[in-house]
Amino acid sequence: MAHANSQVLDVEGSTNGFVRTLPELRTPFLIFLGDVQSNVLAKTGMGVHHWRPERCLGQLRLDGCKADLGLPDMTVAKAVEAGAGSLLLGAAPDGGRIYDHWLPVLREALKHGLDIVSGFHTKLADNPELVALARENRTKLIDVRVPPDAIPVATGRRRSGKRLLTVGTDCAVGKKYTALALEKGLQQREIDAQFRATGQTGILIAGRGIPMDSVVSDFLSGAAEQLTPDRAPDHWDIIEGQGSLYHPAYAAVSLGLLHGSQPDVIVLCHDVARATIDDYPDFPIPDLGACVSRYLSLARLTNPDVRCAGISLNTSSLDECEKREAVRQVSLATGLPCCDPVAHGVDILIDSILLDR
Amino acid sequence: MAHANSQVLDVEGSTNGFVRTLPELRTPFLIFLGDVQSNVLAKTGMGVHHWRPERCLGQLRLDGCKADLGLPDMTVAKAVEAGAGSLLLGAAPDGGRIYDHWLPVLREALKHGLDIVSGFHTKLADNPELVALARENRTKLIDVRVPPDAIPVATGRRRSGKRLLTVGTDCAVGKKYTALALEKGLQQREIDAQFRATGQTGILIAGRGIPMDSVVSDFLSGAAEQLTPDRAPDHWDIIEGQGSLYHPAYAAVSLGLLHGSQPDVIVLCHDVARATIDDYPDFPIPDLGACVSRYLSLARLTNPDVRCAGISLNTSSLDECEKREAVRQVSLATGLPCCDPVAHGVDILIDSILLDR
């Protein structure tokens, strides 16, 4: 993965084995949402704003943008005046590529002295014009979605410590949110737990991780093993899931992460508003019970003792009364603990996670 | 995937969409086997020698090498004298990396005017010393395992034409061999069929393809869709499988290829000599019936009509009488047609593949 220009930019940070730690980012962020058509497609911005609000100053949206973080809208110039340190690319369209018509905003940001932080597959460092502008203006281009080099092939060896992986019926249903909420909840009970980021937004929030979806496929499970090495026996790695086994494009990423992370416990995440896979209307969301069975059955390859602690339900589309009813129905149908972490917290899931202590 | 040096080397060949066609290779080959410990770990050399014997001149083995293609052993100098055009790296150790102690042979080959052809993850073009030597000696470095750039994300859309995918209980059990034998057998019955290569050896044999295991994982199923686009309704794409759903390191590659290639028919390949996954003694080879069920169940996501046409059994470890008995037992146990393509041909599988015409 020779990114020819990366050596001129301070993008390395430190590494702990194969897990890259980001350099200190210049905050606060002006979050650029482009012209994406929903908040789901702005999930990087949404995630950073939710979990690190103190780092977020404003949002910049192009005409026709339908995402909204609830932050003040600002031009680049206004944001710089207000003290912004970086333009953070907060949109996350499918395929993870930066659109050409977004480039004028990126150029403007560099000219105004902002760093740019990106989690896209398209590398800022591969754009000679942006690299030249960054040099000229002594600003930095920070690509977050760069996998480590020379990842070893997975060994399948069982490791010490406890592992939890959030899995999903689809992309963008709450796997990262649930993992972060579980980390917080476990820590509040004085359990030694740490969130392990596997995607660009998670890495921006945690400051470190491995972007699984940009790892070369032969090394995917090996990367997941490196992310969650041997730990103290009572330590919990709370691993952010990726994609879904039911997604026609991304199931391979989900399976490689499932096998390499060897979870002791999975939590299934689901958005009640979804009837079909997002952007794939021919692909129905699976029955939740069948979905749990499939995840467990495939996870047993590397951890025969895996169990499902419950369902994390995204009910943001429902009113309070409907939320309670949806949670009750899912719990009845699957026989598993269920909650909406945003609406009701994750206590019931944590009780279930800690059951076999 | 910026391979900084690739523009100075004639490695591009032409492309048909995202499927790269290799440039004309200088034959015959001196096949370098390094010091690998079995023929399984020399499968690139084995495959090229079996399917393209007219291109193979000799083999070069280091002290302690336990692989043997049955070709005359030659030094680089002897091979050049005998008319060799290229040194082909025929070893295929796990992880696909070129060992440092092999480099003296590579340097010697370039100094003697041979091109080098490699299917390794480690790129020849990323080794400055080899690049300099190739320039000096006007020879070429040809990296076969380079995925196309900017592969689209999979759409999951059904495509016209028929598709067959060989799948496996493990790596290196006969998936490529079976696919090539089926292509040949179908063509002999005047069926319009073409082998689609997904690994470095297959690409060397066919002269084109996409190396699935080196595709970035987000684009794996998309790459499989590009490899097998819309075809004439009666055309068969015979797709080389990769890895195994039961392999702790490579199952993700298998699943991405399964979903993207949308097979109408799968053929399960198995080596009767394997009790556990090669090099993973803690991972048992699955029951064949359960294995067929799992492949079909996961394949149905993108092609609900998929069926299994039969089992391709590698019985190379058995004598003739045992071979027949093994085939009979597997057929009885699974209720599926079964044969050893090397020992008995693939007629019985082809009958089954063409059943629903």
C-alpha cells in the first residue's frame, strides 16, 4: 500500500503492534457533509458529533444536502474565524469515495489553513493538487482509513480475555453506537472494558483502530486478531462490528471480522425502520432469530462457546409508546434480552453479558 | 494501490472492464520452488505445469525443498542456455510473501536476462533492488496478483448467463483443477463455457482474471460481479473458487466470491487425505453434507435458485481400488454425484450440471 505522498505528511501517529493510533487532531472540527441525502449517509459526522461533541464547531452542507447534525451551518471562512482547526469529512456515501464536486470545499479549507481529516477509501494523499495545497499552506491531510502494512494471516488461536462483537442485520443500524454504549456501561460497573474501532468513524472517536473494510481480503481475519490480542482474563474488548452477513456487498467483511475477533458474546443490532437492506430493495432484512442463529453458527468456527447476549434495537423512527412495544415484541420473538440503547440505556444487555461470570 | 514503479515495467496488458489480461509472457519458464516443504505449497508451479506443460522447461529448487514437479532440475545459467524466457515463482506459501533468502535466485535470474513472473502478495515492483536490476538488464518484473483499481461496490443484481463456482472444504483441494476440467468437459460437449480465474495460478493459466484474495475487502463481491458480468443466456462461466468457509483465515474471501459470483450451481471440492484444515490442526474438515448445506444457505442470499451439482473428490492419496470406494461412500453419504476428476474425469458432474436444461 505505497501511498507515494504519505511520507511528507504527518499522518502516522504511533502504532501498538498493527493497531495505528492517530496523531493529535487539530480541533474543533468543521464537519463537511457534502450533499448526501440522509443522516445515515452522514454517519461519520453523526458519530463524531454524538460521542465527541466538544470537538465539533459547525457543519458545512452543499445545496441539496439532506443530512443535518443540528450544528450551526458555517462557511469555511466563518469556521476559521470561530477557531476551527480541521475540516472533517463527515459524509459516508456507499463505496467511500470523495466526489469531484466536493473538491472546491477541500481546496478552500486548505487555503484557509485548516487540516483535512478523512475516512474515505479515496486517499487525500493520492490527490497531487491537495497535497501541493497542503504543503503551500502548511496544513495536514490526515487519512484515517489506512490499514497497517504486512498484517499476518490469521492463526485461529484462542486468546485470553473476553471479547464482545456487535453484529447487524444491515449496515448503519447502530453497531458502533451500541459498542460505545456498552463500553461506557461496563466501565460504569467498574468492569475493565475497551472499545475497539474497526471503521473510520470509530477510529476518529477512539483515536485508534484498524479500518477493516480497507484491509486486503486475505488478511482480514488476521487484522481482527491483531486488533484484539491476548488480554487480562477479566478484560473485555468491545469490538465495533462491520456490515452484515445479509448484505450482498459487505458480508465478507462481517465474516472476516467475526472469525478473527473470536467473540465470546455477540449483540445483534437492528433498526426497526428497515424492511430491506439500505439501498438494496431486493434484499429483505432477515428474521431476527434466524439472523442470530446464522451469526452464532458461523462464529463457532473460531469460538465454539460464543453466545448471543441480546438485541440492540434502533427505534429512532418510533414514538415512546411504540418503542416499548417494539422492544417487547422482539424480546418475545427471539427469547433474548432487548433494548434501545439510545432510548433506554444498555443495562439489560450488560446484565446478560456478565451472566456467566 | 499505487505501485510506484509499475509504470516503468510492462506489466499492464490490456483490460476488459475490470478484468486484467496479462501481457505476453516470455516462455518457456524455469519454475522456482524455493524451499517449500510439499507439493501443496508449490501449487502455482504444479498448476502451470499441469495445464500448460508446453510452457515449462525446468525447475529450480533450493536445498531442503520437498516439492517436485517432475521437471528437470536446472540452475539459472543452465536454463538460460536451454532457452528459458522467464523465472516463474512457483511456490505458494501461506500469506503469499517472497522470502528474503530467495532473493539471490531472483537477482541471478535478472542478471542472466530472464523476466520474473510472480503471483505473490509481495510485489516485485516494490523491491527497488530488483527494479534496478531489471532496468539494467532490460528484463521485466511481472506481478500477476495486482487487483484492478476502483472496483465498484457489489450491486447484488442478477445477471444473464449461467454460473458455476467450485467451493471447498479447505484451500488447495482441487477447486482450480476441477473448474478447468469442467471447462474442458463442457467445451467437449459443445457447451459455451469459459474458466474465470480468481487466483494467481489460474490467472497464469488463463492469461486473465482477478486475484480475489488481494482485493480490498469492501470491494470483494463487487470484483466477483465484474469477473462474471452479463453473458449470453446459455453461456457458462466456470469460476475458480477460493479458500473455504471453514478456514479460520480465508473464509471471508470465499464468502465474498460466493455472493458476488451468484452461482447457479456449485461443486464442492474435497481432499480425502485431509482430516483438518491444512496447517490448522485444531480446525477439523467439516462433514460434507453439512458443508454443502452451509454453502447453499449462504449462496441463496444472491441466488435463491442455487443448487449443488456434486462433489469433486481429490483421492490422489489412495490406490485405484480405494479411490472407487471413497467416491462411492461420499456419493452415498451426501446423495450427490461424486467423482475424482484426475482419476475418472468429470462426466458425471457435467451430466448433473446440465440437468435442468
